[in-house]
Amino acid sequence: MASFAEIIHKPETVRPPNLEDHRLACAAFSWAHARHALDESLEGKAGFNMATLAVDRHAHGPRAAKLALRWLGKSGARRDLVYAELAHLSSRFARVLEDLGVNAGEHVFLLCGRLPELYVSLLGALKRECVVTPLFSAFGPEPIATRLSLGHGRVLVTTTSLYRRKVQAMRARLSELQHVLLITDDDGPLPPDTLDLRSLLDAAFTPYSVPPTDAQAPALLHFTSGTTGQPKGVMHVHEAIVAHVATARMALDLQDDDVYWCTADPGWVTGTSYGILAPLALGVTMIVDEADFDAERWYTILEEQRVSVWYTAPTAVRMMMRSGTSAARAHHCPCLRFIASVGEPLNPQAVRWGLEAFGLPIHDNWWQTETGGIMIANFRSMDIKPGSMGKPLPGITAAIVERLADGSAREIQQSDTEGELALRRGWPSMFRAYMGEDERYRKCFAGDWYLTGDRARRDADGYYWFVGRIDDMIKSSGHLIGPFEVESALMEHPAVLEAGVIGKPDPLVGELVKAFVVLRPGTKASEDVRRDLLGFARKRLGAAVAPKELELVDMLPRTRSGKILRRLLRARELGLPEGDISTLEAA
Ligand code: ATP
Ligand code: MG
């Protein structure tokens, strides 16, 4: 393991962080400044287009020939796109849409793996002022059809094989879907009623100029992970890019010469806000890996591609932990200077593992599909308190509130008191609607507060600590217990890889705490281990909070975006209907 002296003297870490002092940055910040910092020409303008800001404005300047995107194919192929090329190709896609008669405000869905065409189409559709939804390609036919219907999909970009397997049989049901553009990946003839995307792009050579776009026009429709129930369609507008960029600068510390790798699929909001728009708008070089997770492959990418900033998720970190620190140390990643994680609570154990494996701590940050961008983060310049999500970003006012019976929210000023995490409305990437669910949208707000549905507390130093989703909280003998605290305590045990904790109805205590535990490879499941874990948890947490039941399992159900599906653990435990499992990762 690198010593602390080595870490401190890594040349890359000597560069000053973009956010040097959190308090001063908060005092100086305004969203008007953030706009100006993104592009001086935006000052006072009501209109701008996300994709123009992401690629076109680099296409004729000093970044024209800079590598924008390095694509690593599943089977070893590689494709490099410089900024001018990406701008050009995406304009061709916008031209294709125009030639097909697809107009501003119409919905374009993208269903494919992380192929270069995905990035080109997303940017091109934005230039055409369409609303874009990238869908995770592993979805089955039903979730695809439901989302296409809910989002009024008029255009679908997909691959021939995905189309044949997942869409063709549903096509008649999708009355609004007019154009299917295929990235051909087999030698057969095109299926009926489809078009060949590559030929269309080749033919679309007349230049396209992006019309003046209203910054408040809908741009992206993302579906939530479905962790608490049916996924919601969350609408964002072009202006969101101001927040994507400002937050990527401050929370991910992205700088001009970074090689940046966001491992999230664009089918989830992280893979679009921070896997496409923010890094491109900041003019950095991004890595796109087509393949699924594989620890050895990931270490090799970090090393060979000289990744300097890496944005990933706790589930991936835990999978890498599974192969131990020796696998990490077998690779040399001197360029890696900043690691961040989002999506689920990052257990203190994982923060420390980062130090052991890479000589770098992992910086947790918190946000949601609805917030469109990072809201709370551990910044590079700040001391990390392992297990905390960090502090609100400059420009973001967070609070711990209590919902009152009349629908309003009361701010809890006292530190270390649990309540619902709320954000003061008004940041540019705040969602503007839940598609087809106006009432649900309205209910997310109490006066000026957006209520997040997550419980948290703030300590005396202003750090926020995630407690749990309101839906996952456990009421036991008058205590309100957050699963994260119990899961993290279990993970401190050397035999535990991960844990999922639920409340189980109990006549005596209301709900009793039950833990499902996955052991680390090499530890054999036995009654002794189980008892040892129960005793260990009781010592750490006290009898009131520690699990009363503990089951050793091979894996935990999780969403395809990597979140533990506690509601499914609970439903299965209690023999209840499983509910919406469209985002469940296949076993
Ligand atoms: P649904 O809303 O459909 O139930 P979801 O909330 O999981 O799904 P996302 O928007 O993808 O959908 O996830 C946001 C949620 O993920 C947050 O509200 C929070 O519960 C959790 N989350 C994200 N980042 C963190 C983090 N750093 N620490 C703790 N929880 C996090
Ligand atoms: Mg949610």
C-alpha cells in the first residue's frame, strides 16, 4: 500500500482543488456565476441547448482535435472520437431526425449498450430539441414497452438484435412509435418498418444548425431506479447542464487535462449527467467501456487508460473488494487522483478500502434522478468522515425537516436530529415533472422545500449522514432504525461482504430487525458464523438496534443501477407480492 507521504506527493494531487474552501465557495456562489463560468456568452440569455454546450462550442476552438470519447468495445475494439467529430456526427443525427419530420418536443428513446452511436444519438436528439430517454439495454420487452408508452416515444434507436428480441413483437402496441433506427449488428435483412441508422447518417451531409433553444424546454426524461416501487419518469430541461457542469467541477474536481471514467450506464441518470453532459461540456476526455463489470478488466482500464478521475458506485466497489486489495495492487495507477461514488450509502469500510487499494479515499456523494445533479458531497478539499455523504454543494440549501399534518415542512435546526432530507427548490437541474403524475410531483414539495423521501441527520460540523429511505425505515420498540446503520455495522465484521436489512412485523416490538448477509469469498457459511455475526452486531449497535434474525444468503436482490432492493427482501420474507421488478438485476 502506498504510504500517506506517497499519496500526498503524487504529482496529480498537488494541483489545487477546484473547490478549495467550502465555506468561502458557498458564500461566493450564485447560479448566475455558474452560467457565466460555463460559457460567458450565456449571460442574460433565456435560451441555450445542452448539446451545443457539451460539444459544438468545442468543435472550432482549441479543443476541436482533443479526444472527447475513447470507446472500449467488449471484445477489444477501440474507437476514438475527438470533439469536432462528435459535434459533427451528432449534428448529422439531428439532420436525420429533421429529414424524418421529427420535431422539437417529440420523444426519442435510445435502447442499446454503451456504443458510440448512443452518445452521438443522444447529443443529436438534444440538438433537434427532442426529449431523450436512454433506456438500459438489459430491460426486458415489457419494461421497454411501458416506458415507451409512458414517454410517448416517437423514435427508437436500437440495435437489430435488441429490436428482434425485445421490441418487434410489441411494435403493434406502440402506436406512437413511428421511426425505428437500427444500429445493425447482424447480417440479416433489416426487419420491416425499420431504418438503417448508419446509412441515414451517411446521407445526412447537409449542415445542421441548432435552433435557438429555450433553456426551460424539456430535454431528458429519465426513469428512477424503482427501488421503492414503480419507476417514475423524471423530466429535466436544457438549463440542467448549468448544474451538471458546476457540480462536476466542485464535487468531482474535473479539470481540463483529466481522463475521466464514469462507470454508470446512461440508462440511469448518473450515466447521462456525469457520463456524457458534464464531462463533455468541461472538455475533458472520457472513457466509455461497453463491457459489463469485471474486476480485472476495470483495474486494467484504470491503469492502461491512465484514468485520473473515476466516478463509480458502492456496488462496484463492493464487488472489487470481493477480489481483495491484492488484485488492485497488482496494477499501477499513478494517474488516478480522485475517486467518487454515488447511488447507495458508501459504508465506511468501502471508504477505507479505497485507501488500501488505491492510496485514495472514496468520496461519497448523494443525489437522485429528481435532483439531476450532485447535491451533497465529500469534496476533495474536505476531511472525509467515513459513512457521511458530506456537505451541500454551493448553490444548494439542504435541511433536515419534519413533515407536518397540514402538508407543510418544519426545519429542524438542532444538529444530530434525524428527519427528512429536504432541498430548497430552484437549482437548474431540479426536475420539472413526473411524467403523467402531476399530483405525485406536487406532493414532493412543501412550500419552498423539495422533500427527498430520504431520512438523514446533520452533525454539528454540517456533514450530512444518510439514515435510510423513509420507506425502508424500521420501527422497533419505539425506535426508528435506519437499515444503513445496521448494514454498515455488520460490514465491519471481516467475514461480511455486504448486508441488507429489513423490518419484519412482530407482535411484541412492532417490527424486528432482520439482516440478510453475504459472506466474503473464503468464509464458509455455518451456524457458528451466523451466531458470531449476531453477537458482533449486538455489541456494536446495542440490543435495541441489532438484528434479531440473521440469514446468510448468496446474493442480495438489487436494481440494475446497483441498489439493494430491500422492499423485495421484505416481500419475499413475508410472502407478499413482489411488486414492480422491472429494474431487478437478473440473478
Ligand atoms: P425510486 O425513486 O424509483 O424508488 P431510486 O430512488 O433508487 O428509485 P434513484 O433516483 O436512482 O432512484 O436513486 C436515488 C436514491 O438513491 C436516493 O434518494 C437515495 O435513497 C439513494 N442514494 C443515492 N446516493 C446515495 C448516497 N451517496 N448515500 C445514500 N443513499 C444514496
Ligand atoms: Mg427515489
